[in-house]
Amino acid sequence: MNIKEQYNSLKKKILNLQTKLAKLQNDCSHVGHSRIARCDVGNYDPNNDCYWHECECNDCGKRWRESQK
């Protein structure tokens, strides 16, 4: 098997695993997730200040952001 065939084979395996991981993360209830408050303040225009939570599930590893509105 040449380099290109090996590359294509590995890419297919990676895509398959990424698809399985995304399904697992979507099925997870994220019960034990951690949440850290973050912000970007002190802007010239206070309307541009923003606040959010960075979340990470300790079970499935999914990361996401939630607005602190």
C-alpha cells in the first residue's frame, strides 16, 4: 500500500471515529459538567462587554459556551 492509500485509509478511520464521538457527546446528559464564568470587559463601548460560561463535560469531554445574559 502506497503513502496516498495509507493516508486515505487513516482519514476514513479518523472520520468514522469523529462521527462516533460526536454521537456519544450528543447522547450524553452532561450531568457532571464543570462551568467557569468568563468575561471580556473594559471595552471603549460598554455595550461590547460580554459575559459567558465555559463548560466541559467530565464524562464525554464535550466543551461549549453558554451566555451569562
